Amino acid sequence: MASPKKSVAKEAGQDKAHRSPPEFTREQELTALRDMLLIRRFEEKAGQLYGMGAIGGFCHLYIGQEAVVVGMQMALKKGDQVITGYRDHGHMLACGMEAKGVMAELTGRHGGYSKGKGGSMHMFSKEKNFYGGHGIVGAQVSLGTGLAFANSYRGNDFVSLAYFGDGASNQGQVYESFNMAELWKLPVIYVIENNRYAMGTSVTRSSAQTDFSKRGDSFNIPGKQVDGMDVRAVKAAGDEAVAWCRAGKGPFILEMQTYRYRGHSMSDPAKYRTREEVEKIRHDQDPIEQVRNRLLAAKMSEQELKAIDAEVREIVNASADFAQHDPEPDASELYTDIYR
Ligand SMILES: Cc1ncc(C[n+]2csc(CCOP(=O)(O)OP(=O)(O)O)c2C)c(N)n1
Ligand SMILES: [Mg+2]
């Protein structure tokens, strides 16, 4: 007789095989390309501004991982919520937050999403259902579970997405959340962004179980490993997980196999991996190049693709301009938006 765990896993399509994902329509390819390019160009610009001293404090870039948030966002509907850690600019842009407000927060200006008082790791938008931005590794997992509890309590059919890293997956509160989420059948998708490193520590040096899709096994939470560099695979897995949650079946785990090209933060000497490793993944699997190549094969011209890039660069340049000229918050703002 099959164990209940196995039947849940089978019903949820839990497997390790990377089958070819369903094709995108041309419109979907263009949406994915534009949204991923916006994140890539935004992050490149943020890196430049950091180098110029216009951004201070912590800053963690998302370059290389763009397909994860863009593919997942394509599987959501308005009202679904997103929460993540500190590598968060891509998530905000994917949720529809404005580049201007995000960049101005990075430079500590009044027009930033937290009036210049939060910085890179602490931005929110209730309007766009983005709940941060958290510097404490793993904290967003229990908060994201709480968002799902609220949806369940209110009886709506919204789903919350809690993104976290391979390193965060080893935190204790993650498993307390898993237990409650399955026990109460909460509509939460745990999106584990396995980019192979937690700061300078590789997954194999830090994790006893490196198949993160299995991390919910003892709670009967189904999981799936996904090619997180292919936006179509991400969207397909997102659709499946969202359908599972909306049907009231409880949480779902998606392990996104991805890679970050830049250092952990701006001050990372990256001595723990070779330049060749990064170059090989960039060359063979880059999520943006994959879409570009498919569009070129479908007879889209280089000029048309360049026009999309130019349009995106314009948005990013305007955001950088705003972020350097907008005033800093007034000193009186020191005493607002705080608990006292
Ligand atoms: C509770 C806690 N412990 C340690 C840290 C320091 N720290 C910041 S990021 C990080 C690594 C997390 O790696 P991962 O979850 O893989 O996410 P990634 O940076 O790869 O996106 C650590 C240990 C922290 N911010 N909070
Ligand atoms: Mg990591």
C-alpha cells in the first residue's frame, strides 16, 4: 500500500526530472524578456551607483536569478502576496513597484519607498502586495506563513509566496513554519532560491540534504526541483503550485536551481568560486539570453530586441537620475514611522 506521503507527492507531480517546459506565446516571451531586462539593468545601475558612493550600507544584487521572480510573478494573480529576504530589488520590480522609488530608497532619498529610511533591505508596498525586504535570514518564512494564515482566516483565495535562500533553508523557524502550514493547510508557496552559496559557503559544505525539494517530506509538503534559469519552467512550476494552494491543499515547496553572478554583497571578494564557474553558467544558461535566442529563432530582429533594451535602459536611467537629485528626508523624519 502506498504511504500517504507518496500519494501526496505523486498527486503534486513531485519529481526530479527536468522535462522540457511548455512553450511560451510570443507575448509571454516579450513580457518575460522585458521584466528580466528591467531587473538586470536596474541591478547593474545600482552596482555602478554603489561604486560611485551614491549608495551606502548593504546591497545584495540579484543578477543571474531574474527568471525566478519573473516566472513566478507570471503565475500569480492580483492580490497574491510576496515576501523575501535582503536580495530583494528584483522581487519589488517584478511585483510592479516603480524603479524610481526603489532606486531612491537605495540612495536614501525622500522619494524612496521607505522615505529613504529603510535602504536596500527594507522596502514595502502594500499597494503591490510586497511585504519586504528582511535582513534577518529566514524571518520572512514565518511572516509569509502568517500572510497565508490571514488569507485562510479571511476565506479569500489568495496565495502568499515566501522566497528564501539555500542558506536560510537550514534555519529552525523554517521548519516550525512548515509544520503549521501543512497542519492548517495554509496557501503558501515556499520558493527556495538555491543559488548554490550562502555568502561564501557552498551548499555542499553547509547542507546535509542538498535536494531542497525534499525539505518538506517529514511534514507531507510536496516539493519540486525546477530549472530556475528557464523562465518557462519557473512559470509552469508556479502554475502547478498556485493551483495546489488555491484548491485548499496546503503549502507547496519549489526549489529553484539558480545562480548569482555577482558577489553575496558589494563587499564580497568571491574567493570561494572560480571565475570559470561563473562564466560557464553565464554562457550556457543565462535566463535573458535564453529568451533572446528563442525570439531570434522565431524571426524577431536584433533591432526590435535592442529597442526593448533601450526602453528599459531609459526607465533605469531616469530612476538613477531621480535617485541622485531627490532630496534626503528631513531631519524631523527621524521620529516618524518608528515604534516608541
Ligand atoms: C539570522 C541571521 N543569521 C546570519 C545572517 C548573516 N547572513 C546574511 S546573508 C547570509 C547567507 C544567506 O544565504 P542564502 O539563504 O543562501 O541566500 P542568498 O544570499 O544566497 O540569496 C547570512 C549568513 C543574518 N543576516 N541573519
Ligand atoms: Mg544562497
